[in-house]
Amino acid sequence: QVQVVESGGGLVQPGGSLRLSCAASRSIFSISDMGWYRQAPGKQRELVAGITSRSFANYADSVKGRFTISRDNDNNTVYLQMNSLKPEDTAVYYCNARLIVGIATYWGQGTQVTVSS
């Protein structure tokens, strides 16, 4: 059974930092492009950052220069380092694993990030 599990969310003040982690099943991690998405109340889910199986990264304009995505292939984990957080970053953050062959995609259950003073 394939699993994608996020952790690391929480409450942080504006300007603060958080690091999200996403552990995926060993069977898919090395052959998946990984991504972090977020969904705020009343809004559509949007891509925040993605990293390919070869570690090429891309970011939404709204987080460039503040967020960094990385992957640890030895531990089947992808990270999202979030710095200089703003209230508009408040959302449920989801991890996604998309196989580089075929169309299979897997989602985690989400982790809440709240930026508030």
C-alpha cells in the first residue's frame, strides 16, 4: 500500500519559519516527481513548489525566495522549508507524489499551517 504522510505544520507568527516533511513509500519515491500544494479556505488548491525525480525544483511566484523544496532520496522524504511566513501562507498543505511513468498520483492527508500573531 502506497503511503504519503506529511508532518511539521503548526502555528507560527508572521516572519517566522516552519519546515514541512513528507515521507512517501519507498516503492514510489525514487520514480516520482514530488510537490507541495496548499489550499486556503474558499480557494482552489494550488502548487507551491515541485521537485522532479532528478531534483529540479520550481516554485510559485508567491513563494519564490522564501520557500525551499528539497528531497532526501535515501530516506524517501521531501521537505519544504518555509521562511518569512506571511498570513496569506495560511492553508492546509498537501504533499503529492506523481509517478514519472504513467498517470498514478498519490496525495497525503494534509497538514495545517497557520500564520498569525
